Amino acid sequence: MRILHNTNIDFLGKRKIFYIVSVSIIIIGMILLYLKPIPLGIDFLGGTELQVKFANDVNIGEIRDIMDKNDFPGMEIKSMGGPKFVLLRTPLQGEGQTVSDKIISVLKTNFPDNTFSVERIDKVGPKIGAELRTKALFAVVFSLLGILIYLAFRFQLIYAFGAVIALFHDVLITVSAVAIFDALIPSLKLELNQTMLAAFLTLIGFSANDTVIIFDRIRENIKLFKNEDIQTVMNKSVNATLSRTVITSGTVFLTVLVLFIFGGEVLRGFSFTFGIGIITGTYSSVFVASSIVVDWKNRVHDKFTIKGKTKLSTAK
Amino acid sequence: MKKNLARIVLTGVFILFAIWFIYPTYRDNQLNKELATKTGQDSVDFITNYGDKLKKSREDRIKLGLDLKGGMYVVLDVDVIKFLEDIAKKKDDILIGILGELKEQTKTTDLPIIDLLVTKLNSRGLTLKSYYGGDRDDAKAVEKKLNDEIDNAIDIAVRVVRTRVDQYGVAEPQLQKIGNKRIIVELPGVNNPDEVRKLLQGTALLQFQLLKDPAITYKVMQSINKVLAGDTTQVSSNDTLKSNSLAGTKETIKKDTTKITKKDTANLKSDKKEKSKTDTKKDTTKSKKDTVKNKDTSAINTDTASAQDSIANMSIEERKKKFPFFMLVKLYEGGGADGYVEENDKPQVDFILKRADVKAVIPSDMVFLWSQKTIDIEGKKYFILYGIKKDAELTGKVVEEAKSTIDPQTNSPVVTMGMSSEGAREWARITGANINKRCAIVLDGIVYSAPVIKSKITGGSSQIEGMANIQEAKLLEIVLKAGALPAPLKIIEERSIGPSLGEDSINKGLTSSMGALLLVALFMIVYYKFGGGVADFALLINVLFVVGVMAAFKATLTLPGIAGLILTLGMAVDTNVLIFERIREEQNSGKPLRTCIDIGYKKAFSAIIDSHLTSVITGIILYQFGTGPIQGFALTLLIGIVVNLFSAIVITHFIFDILIEKGKQISFG
């Protein structure tokens, strides 16, 4: 059985289209982010969050009214996977445990017949929130940097750049996609927290994975096809690895799908984001990374020479 | 064949190791299942017989993270500001003000506090040594000494917290000092967050403080009252407690005197008779004059004569205007100068006591402290406000032993304390010199009881009561035994997970893993036929190895960790796909099968290494910058990647080699 075998698609010839597609998605995403930013979880914002399970169904609106009246105006209240489960969140965190205790006692007094158990309490002070935000930023920057350096060793600097720009593009597109879906399907309850950060870093690693496979093949083919121009060689390489790229992404996507469906609330944000990341990662590896390399080479005219490898003419 | 022999042996050894390390987890599960089916004597027997095995399995098994087991995760921050306030040699308003500013600042930044303090002091023309050092010390030395003291305090705090946590009786608690002023505490299986918070945050500063002479306390209260009422006249020396009885409302005294009696009993023998109902007319002060009728609302007299000016004749507004303090803080005949404050009024009284103009009339050797519990008077709950000598006669340092128990006489929980011999001597001296005076037992600034010293106590024993139940007493016992915290601790992050959520997560994790494994295995067989089957076999070994490595390192499994495992399944497939696609390509050029396989592995190798290493880079970074569950994810991912390299490249290769030698025709689809 073969999938996408012996294809001969002119990927690099059509690269302008792909640039436009990418940039459009990113622009839409950025606009959406500006208008309706993805909410920050309490990991990054600080605050108190309670997950409560009632014995009987509850009405979210009712709870919201009660909280409004009891010094918690505008508290975020969501149902979590069923009419008995409620998630309450407020950016307040008083000294010690006053906030969560107050929330619990308000619930107790107003729902005397509906016993509930508090399944989870998370409290994050503002200092920790700020720290985690900084750490998250550094994490993303350092991964990109780390990959840049490693790839510069294994390939040329320009390839490293191409790969990292593609990765950066992946992050932007995924963030945009998350923003778009968050706007379309609010019930997905996407928010930025530590698990999302894990998703982003994993997708960076995964997309780099993909890109490297293609570059490896290009590196091999450049040696084999010394007389052909770079664009043809790249096209050959991308086509040759297409089958493998799609299959791998496909299987990983499948496992993430299982996670999304069966993995529960905690991992939902992660599986969703990473799922999108797989798609954009594959897309960027195939369409974007090599394109950037070609365009750079065309522009700069072989300014960066390969370490002891054959130069190629850049004639189109 | 020789090459393959080495590989087979190596793999075999690894498999055995993996099983060896995983076995305790399996055994732990089995033993616990069996234990759960037994009850009563059977279960006790079971534990005795299998005690060692149970313990060993528990220690060696894979740990479940808090998100899978339930429990609490707490990050404690040492309150350096409060510590600085406590150890300052001179505490004036300027210092308090500066420390208050620092407190706000440090809420969001993490700059070194001493440096900030020095800057602020210098900007006001003051130096650090004016507050923390002697005149002869030079500035740098003072700074260093202060920093050393802070470091020392933090280390002591870590030790104290560790002792408390150990004694609390949580299975496998984990404690870690982070940076130089944070402590991370993990308590699996705990589901009483309130108790834990109390356990971790209470400074446990125990002090024995004498009460101020009631006459003086009363005078101070009057001064406060005057400040509130805007009255600038002096408190006359004729105003003695004995000439004034009830202040304020219509409540009767009968009920409370008996309750005071109960509350104030201790090992110190208190004379119940003195406080009995029949003696409501007598004061507890040294005065023997019988003054007032208790039933009606009598007046606060500003001179002894005009007792007719009863408050009952005033309206509520007038009362509030003239005696604002006493409307909130009620005094009773027979209650000395203990102020009774309704539960709802407590915050207001607190506020009043913090006012600068009120503080100005409180003598510097005196402090007002609250009772730990409320008492019931006619259906309303009252806190008691005590006027207490600021300097402690004795502190908890002398307490060597503490035991929570139920007092047989009163049937309520108490904590009995034993003192060191020095402490016992001191205590004997103090009690001997203050007979008939009252001594308050104060913990963290709250009065647990204030009994009368009836006689000299020589045994060095003492008792704290006033706890709601035996659990509270037990907490107190632990905290007293572990010692006082040198600096207060604040909880800056807390996550509690209930056990049911944990179980739920485990189930979901397991289902997803199995589902994913199944799907992937199926795909491989369908697409790569027999080759795919071999890859699946390697995949299973892959999983075994990952779990084995985790068990060997006693790593903790979290829910994201399970996600990481599932992800490595997907990536493991990637490696196989790379190799098999190459093999297929080579097969197209018609080479013999064995050559194709060898070339396939060789050519795919560079791509495999590069792609895995980039994933490893992000994995490491994630581990560095993440916390808790995220680190669990990074760990499983990293282990999975490394293991995968081995199983995909080595294991599948030699399996193919062996099969080909045996002449099997392997199809790669």
C-alpha cells in the first residue's frame, strides 16, 4: 500500500501562494487576538480557581447571580463537562485561603440542599504568575535558539534560519488558530496555561522534526544531483519524503485525537493545540521552510557558502 | 550472527531490568487490592504478615503525581519583611512605613530585600545599623550579618516545616527548598487543606504573658473611649473599675461568670467558688466593696456619686456618642477588665485599636489581644479582648514536651506541656510571685486561656485548652513539638486535588494510552504488513522500557506524563516509517532484501538522529522551565525519545536480520 507515492508537485514553484496563505491566517489571528485575547489561565495571571462537583444539576446563571451579590462580581464561572460540574475562577487571592473559603461558604449558604465536593483548588499568587509568564517566554525563545544553533551545526546557517523561521511561523499560526477557534467555539474553553505552554514547545520540537527530515533529504540529494539547480533538488526531496511526512504526522495526529476525545478536561487544551500544531508543522515543513531557503539564496546569491559542500548555481 | 547475538543479549538484559524495576509497582497494586478485600482482624493480620513487603513495594514503585493521586502542593515563601520587623532593635514608624512599602513592592518583584531596604533608608538619611546594628559596627558588616540571619532563619524554617510535615503523618511527603527563600511541600493523599495550611503557616510562637492590672486596663479603655468620643478631658483617677460596673447594654452577668470559670481552668488551680453565681456582686479585683446591682443597666459614672445617671435613661444614639468604645467592648461585673465583643463587631474593634490616636493612649508595655474562641451569651457569640503585658514572662522555647489529650475533668481536648528544668524554675518563680493574678497563654498572638494563678507551680507543667476538637489539639501538639518558626511563612501557591479527580484522571489516561496504542499498531500492520508487525512488537518493548526507566529513577508519573507517553508512541512510529520508507525505495531498485534493509537503516540514521535531537532540545527546555506536572511530561517525552532510538534502530534491525537468516520473506507492504 502506498500513499502519496512518486508525486511530483512543484512545491517551490508555487511558494508565493503559500506565503500569502500563511500571512493571511496570521493576520486574521493577530486581529482576533487583539480584539478578543485568549484568556490567561491562573498559572500566568494569578488567582483562585475551584472545581466543584454538585450532587444535583446546577444552573450556571444562578451561581453567577449569587456570586455577583456576594462580593465576587464578574467571577468567571463555567460548567465543566456536565451540569453537575462547575469551575469558578477569580483573579483575587487573598491572604492565605480567605478567598476560596469565602467562595465555599457562599456556595454552602446558597445551596443548602445541594451538597457539593470541592475536587480541586488552585491558588496562584501574583508573584508566581508573573514568574511563570517570564519563564514561558524564555522557554519558547530558548527552544528556538537551541534548535537554531544545533541545525546551524548540522546544516548550513541558512537552513537553520529557514527552519527556525518556519517554527516561529508555526507558533504564530497555532496561536492564531487557537484564537480563531476560541472565538468560534467558546465551549472549547481554551486558555493559556502551563499545559498550553507544553503544547507549544512540543509542537516546536515536532515541527523541527519534520523540517529536519526534509532538509536531510535535500542535503543528500544535493550531493547526488550536483548539476541541477537548488529549486529542482528541493522539489525532488520534498516529493520523495512527502509520503513519510504525511504518514508520520497522520499517526501522531491520530494519537492526539484519541487524547482529545478520551483524555479528559485537563489535557483537552493541550491536545487541541498540539493537534493544530501538527497540521501547521507539517504544512510549514513542506511548504515554507525550503521556500524560505530558496528565496534567501536567490537574494543573497550564495553569500553563505556550504562547509566544503558543492556550490549550486542559483539560476532559476 | 555474532553482531546479532550481542544485540539480542543486550535487549534481553534491558527487558529483564525493566521488568525488575516495574515489578514493585505491580506488587504494590496487588497487595493493596488484597488488603482492600479484607476487614477487621483479617486486615490487621495481613498488615502484620506482609508489613515489610508492603513498605518495600510502596517505596520502590512508580510514584503517582498529585494530579493522579490527589493531595496538596504548596509553595511557601518566607516572609522576610515580617522577620525584619521582628528583629529590628528599634521599631519606629519610619521603619514600619518603609517595610510596608517593601511589602507592596515585593509582591511582584524578587529583588534582594536588604538592598532595597538599604536604598530606602539611605534616601531618608538613615542607615541600616541604626535599626539593626550597634554604633561600632560598620555598614557592610551589618548588612552581611542581616543577610546571614535571614539565611539562617530560612534554614530553620525548612527544618521546622519538615518536622511538622513528618509528624503530621502523611505518607511520602516531599519537601524542597527552592532558591533561597521558598519551600515546596507536596503532601499526597491529604484532603484537609485547612489543617495543612494551619500546620504550615502558624509561627507557633508560644508566650506566657501576665494580664495587666484590671484597673489599669480599664483606664486605658476609658482613654480609648474618650478618643473615639472626641472627648479631650482626662480620665479621672476616681474612675476605678470597682465604681463602675456594667457598661452598655441590658445583658445580665449571671450566665457568663460560670462560663468564664470553665474556660479559665488549667493545671493552675482556679478557685471556682470565687466566680460562682452567688458572687456576681463581688469583683475579681482586689476590691472587696460590693457595688452594683447586676440586673439593671447601670451607668458608667464619672464620679462615684451620680450613680443615678443610668445609661438606661440615655438613648442608643447618645450612648454611642458618649461611650462608643464601650458599646462595642462590653464589660461585666465579675469579669475584670475583659472586654466582650460581639463576633460581628470584632473587625471594627480591630480597626479602632489600629488607629494612631488610639495607639497613642495605650501604654507601651501593654497590648490588647483576642481570645481564640467565642463564648455564647444569650445566643450571641462574643470574643474576649484582654489587656495584656507586652513582654512575655516565658516563651515556648522552654517547652520540651507536648501531648494532646482529653482532660478527664472537663472532657474537652487539652494540650499538656512539659518544660525544661530551667523553664520549670522560671515558671515556679513567676507563678510564685503572681498569685491571684491572671496569666494568659498566648499562641501566635491569640489568647487561648487566661486563668488565675492560684499557687506556685513547681513541676514545670502547664496546659493549653480552648481547642474545638481533638484534631485541633493534635495540630497544636505537632506545632509545639516542632518548634516555632523563626520567620512567618506565606503560601504563595497552592493546588489541592481531590482523590476522585485523581482516579478519574488515571482512568482517562489509561484509556487514551491503550486506544492510541491500538490505533497505531493497527495502522502499522495495515500499511507495512509484516514489517509493521515487527515494528509493533518493538513498540511494546518501547513502552516497557520507558516505564522501566521511570521506575528505576523513581520518577513521578503525572497526567501530562501519560500524554507524553502517548506522544512518544506516535514518534516511535515516525522512526519506523523513516526506515521502512527507505527500505521500500531500495526495494524499488531491485536489490536483495537484506541489502535493502541494511541500506534503509543506514540512510535513515542521520535523519533520525537529527530529528530526535531537536525534540530532545525542546524537551530539556520544557523540563527546565516547567513545574510539577509539566516536568513530568518533559521527562516521559525525553525518556521515550531516547528509548525509541534504541528500540527502533537496534531491536527491529536484529529481528529482521534473524528472520532473514532463517529465510523468511519479509514484506514491507
